[in-house]
Amino acid sequence: MTSRTVVHPGLSNDETPAAVLKSTRQYGGGIVVLTGIQGIGKTTWCLQLMDALRRANVVACSADTFESTLALSFIDKLLVALGHRGAEPLSDVVMAARQLLSALAARPKNISCMVIDNAQWIDERSAKALRFVLQRLADDKITVVLAGVSGAGTAAIDRMVSDDLSWGFIKRVTLEPLSPEQVQDYVAQVWDRTISARTAERLRRSTGGTPLLINAAMEHAAGPESSAQNPWPDAVPYVAPGKNPFAAMLDALELGPARSVVEFVCVSRDPIEQDRVQRIGHALNEPTDVAAALASGLVRGTRTGQTVQLRPFHDLLAVGVRDSLKSHRLSSIHRAIAGEVDDPRLALQHRLLLQEPGTAELFAEVSSGVDHALADGQPELALQYLRSAMDRFSGSRRDDCIIEACLVASVHHCIAEVMDLLPQVQSMLPDAVRDFALL
């Protein structure tokens, strides 16, 4: 199978192209609004719908970023796709809309669907003309699909689509990033590869759960060629080439109080309360502007009781922000967060992420944290502490962390989590504990 034929694993039963097409047929047409982040599979969804309809029954157009500033350029492109080539250039929104209505009325009877992709790049005057047209097509037995990137695309589509009672069917579908389990399913279907849960989690972290980047990573992954049924080893390097899709959004946010909030939230990883973000800014002697950060779309807020929890717009945004920070800046934010969070486990995790050598005090804190995690029945948290500590310490202390990780995994039956550490254990000087860890 290919990505063109595999239905997005995160869709519910009524959101698949086949199910939506069935509903539009029952209602004699309708509007479908499809949104999601870049690379999530919106174009693939549209292609699958077109395949189900047969290509000859569809008029499809994609807006173009290079034409987004040219007035009525997208209406002109739609008219050409419908076989209508006007001698005079379009200049008036209402006249352009009427020309499009005439072209749609004169379309061949077999054309029952109009697909518009990359709606976020439709020029403003074309968007107004399309709104005019869509409000007059409800009884025309046609299905209109509008697809766009979340945020800019959603806003652009909302300007064109009103939840008008004249339309019997309006369906909104949002494509979400794949979970680790869905990544496993997707890779199995598209790439005919079985991957472990841990590998799927790594692949999701590096790609943000977007099929486009998953495919790019799989194309560049070094792995066995002959054994499709055997799980790939956890150490397979996955490389997702290309620029972070949110880099442009972040670059557009100038240094200042709003960007500080975005950086704090992205480095935090876990949802963090609004007032705590402000205290982190105070600890770093930086002003914060939560309202501006929310308005930028890079941070989302969820009210829980009397507090507002802040989190990044998307995992890949958080990765991009952390990667863009210099080590001293990243360490200062981790240190400030560790000093403000109430949960000692979170505080330890942030102290372990400081970009500086570990101290004897930190090593003792790691040992205590591992003991508490095991006492609470959380061996995976203990292993997380130990793996983070391996990056902070060197010499005998690092070896101690590796040995203890192997012993914890052995006792709690999760050997697969430490298989990549065995070569390092084998290279250590033999002793009783090291030999036991190898067993």
C-alpha cells in the first residue's frame, strides 16, 4: 500500500473520505471543511475523495502562495479549470463571482465536486467572491471541499463559509497528529514494517506525528532490507530532512514578552499554569505577555477551574523552539522552571536537562528519585531519570547510571528499553555487578 491509499489512522469512522462522500450523496451535496497542520495529510485526504468519485467528476484547484497578493487570481484559476477563459481581466468581486456561478451552472453534468486545497493562500478578493458563490450553490447538488492549514487556513475558510441553513450538510474535519500507536499502524500499512512501541514514540517525537515527515524519515532510515516482518531495532536512526514547518511562524515573532512566554511553554514540555509562566519570567528578570503569545497562535490556553494551562501549539513547534535556543539560554529556562514547579519529579527532570556537567548533589538527587519512582511502581520513570543522567555525568558515575538502568529493566521485565546500552556495558571493566547486568 502507499500513503495515497492509506486512510489517516486518526480519523473517526464518519470522517474518512468514503464516509463523507456517502453523507454528501445522501444530502445531495454539501460543504466539507478540512483543516490540520502542514504535512498532516489534507492533500492526501482530498486525493482519496477524488479517487472515490473518479477524477473526471471533480474540479480541483490549489491556491498558490505566489499569487496570494494578486487580486482575484484564484477565481481566475477556478474559471480556467472549469473551461471558462475570459477575454477581459477580472476587476470587480461581484462580477467575478457571477462569472464563476455561470461557469458552474454550465459545467458538464458529471462534475459533482469542487476541491480547493491550500485555502490559506486564497487572495482576499477571491475569498469574498467565493463566499458570494457558496451562499448561492446550496441547491446545486454539488460538494465543495475546502482544505487549509490550521490557523491561517481555518480563518480563511471561515471567512468564506457561513454555517448557512440553506446547506443541508456542512462537515468539519480536523486531521490530528498521529499517536505512537497510530504511527505503528501507519508504518505497517505504508512501509510494510513492524516497529516497536519505543521506536514509534521516537519516530513520533522526531516528526510530530505528521505522515509527510514520517514518510521522509522512513525513506532516510538505515535498517534491514530483507526482513519486513521482524521489528526494527530501537537504535535505527530516523532523519526527517527539511526545515521545521513552524520555523516561519516562530521567526515572525519578535524578541520580547510574547516570545519569552512561547519559549517558557515550549521548554516546559508539560502544560504549565499562566501564573507560573509569569513567575518564571520574574525569576529570569524578563517581562511576559501571555495574551500576545496566545494571539500569535503559537501557544494554546485551556481553562481548568480558576487556572489557565498553557501548552505549545504543536509538538514540532516545541522541538523547533528548543533547538533554536543557545545552550546557556536553554539551561537558564530549565533552571527557572525547576525552581517554580511544585512536583519534585518534574523539577528533577528539568535539572537533568541543564546543559552543564552534573554535580555530586544532582547525582544524589537522581539516586533518590530512582528509589522513589521504583517504590511508586514507576520503573519507566526511573529509567527516564537514569537515561537523562547519562548525558550529565561522565566516568564512573555515568557507568553507574548505565548499570542501574540495565538492572531496573531486568527486574521489571522491560529489557527492550535498554538493549541499546548493552555495548557500553560490555566495554566496561569486568566485575560482579557489571556481569550481572549483562545477564
